[in-house]
Amino acid sequence: MTNIGVLALQGDVAEHEAMLAASGANPSLVKRADQLHGLDGIIIPGGESTTIGKLLRRFDLLEPLQERVRAGFPIFGTCAGMILLADHVEDAATDQPTIGGMNITVQRNAFGSQRESFETDLRVPSVGDQPLHAVFIRAPLITQVGDDVTVLATLADGRAVAAQQDNLLVASFHPELTDDARLHRYFVDMVSERS
Ligand code: GLN
């Protein structure tokens, strides 16, 4: 069975765990670096990227995750997790620690204060024909992608909100907050192919 961790420093940890279990993976929580051993992949949940970044540093998880990204370890970053995986962050806080590794630029809090949260249906052909209901909470946007990045979903106006680059999968929204597990299943399949 595929062993997938959920970074459990902040955010929707239990919801991601449930989605992974529903997708046929064996989930476990990661709060310390030794809990990365034996994992085939990990999810970095939404929350606050500045806080998660500081906690990663405090719990000595930042470098182990950076090393794993470079070694091809599969990581799924949602919302704040996407910010942490981006090589370039617009409107980052001063000295905001990030993992990096994905050749994208993301803009934090891209929808501004008047529209901090919204829900919409997205077309995500990689997970099937049925639209994917997506919950955006103070969400970031992907504003630039490198040649090696595939955009998996856009808003109606064409702005990118989900993407993949080799072992890295990111989404601006919170797939763990609906009962549609297709994006988690996509990640589990991605991990299975590599483990
Ligand atoms: N705005 C948050 C940040 O910058 C992300 C929001 C979220 O993860 N729901 O980290």
C-alpha cells in the first residue's frame, strides 16, 4: 500500500488524512523529520504559509523536505502548501521560509480582501469530465509557469489554479474540503507510479 504523510503542523490535517484513506492510501501524520522515513509521498495542507514555513524550520523539517524535493519525492501542496513549493512568491512576507522546487511563481492572497473566499466549479480534464468543485480561502494564484510545468486547471478567465511538475502537484484551493477525492486519487496514482 502507498504510504503518504500529511504535514501536521497546521491546517486541515484530518480532512487530508480522510481523503487519502478514501483514495486507497495509507495516511500518517508528520510532525518530525523521522516520521518521513518509509513514506512514498506527502501532502502539505493549506493554512498560513508564513506560519507553516516557520514551524518547518523550528521542527527541523525544512531541509529534509528540500532534499526530498530535489530527489524526486512526490509532494502535493494545497493553498499555503502550494506557496511553500513555489520557486518564486509574490507578496511574500519578509524572510518567509519556503521549500521551493517547483518552477512556478505564485501570488499570495491573490483575490484580495473583498473576495477572500469563494467556491467555483473547475474543469480538470486530468481527473475526468465532471467539474471539480473547488473551495478557495485567501487563496494564492499561479501567475507564471516554467516550460516543465503542466497546468491542470484554470479559472474561467484562464488564470492557473492547479499544476504539476514531475513529482510535484499543487492546487490553489482546498480539495480536502469537499467530498470529491479525485485530486487526492490523482496524487496517490502519481505516488504509486514512482514508488
Ligand atoms: N493566504 C494564505 C497564505 O498566504 C494561504 C491560505 C490558505 O492556505 N487557505 O499562506
